[in-house]
Amino acid sequence: MKTIEAYIGDKQTVLMETYGAFYAFSNYRLMKQLERAEELGFSGNKEDYVQDEGGLVCMIEHMPHYQTELAKLYREAEQQQQRDYSRQQIILHELHNYECFLLSDPQEAIESLAVRGFTKEEIIEVYGKHYKNAVAAI
């Protein structure tokens, strides 16, 4: 099954390049990325940037635009996934993705899929239907 990230693919990379965004998880990487940003025509001044909770660094003035555009990419990817796959296939994928069968707990998939319009009842139904076979495969 094609993941949301696979649908987004290079579009996020293009978005990051457009807004001068990058990931930096150390001071060394931050300094290198700021040098690169400056070479690309963005500010090289650390004070002009903000870092989100996921580690993404973006110019303060560009962050709201980047986040809006990224959210749009995710919505489009989710809509395409729902055209390409049945609701049951998407639910089953997320149950496996969050290792719900291994943990005997579908809660993470329920939370993840709720924001996409899936109900707790339909997720529990798919979980129950596939639990025995999934656990046997573990």
C-alpha cells in the first residue's frame, strides 16, 4: 500500500527548498544548513529562524506559509489514498503501522485515523476481524 509520505514524495522537498526550510538536529548541522541557506539566497542568521517540534528549521517569516502548504500536501495525499484504497485497507495498514496487533491495542491507529474521518467503531471492527491472523503471524 502506498503511504501518505509516498504520495507527497518530492513535493515536500520542493516546498522546503522554496521556503528555505531544513532539518537540523545538532549545532554542527544547523551551522552547515545556515551556510547553505545563505548560498541559496536566504538569511544565514540563526536569529531569523525558528525550529518546530519535529526538528524542522525555517525562517520565522516563512514558517506559517510552509506549514500551510505542507498541510495542504497532506490533505491532498490523504484524499488520493482514499481514492486508491478502501477504508478497510487504509485502516489495516495503520493498524500494522502502529504495531497495534503486536501491542494488542488499536488506540494509536484510532487516534491517527480519527482526524481523517475514520470512526472508532470501524477501526475496532477491522482490528477484530484481522486480530487472530495478525497475531498468529507474529
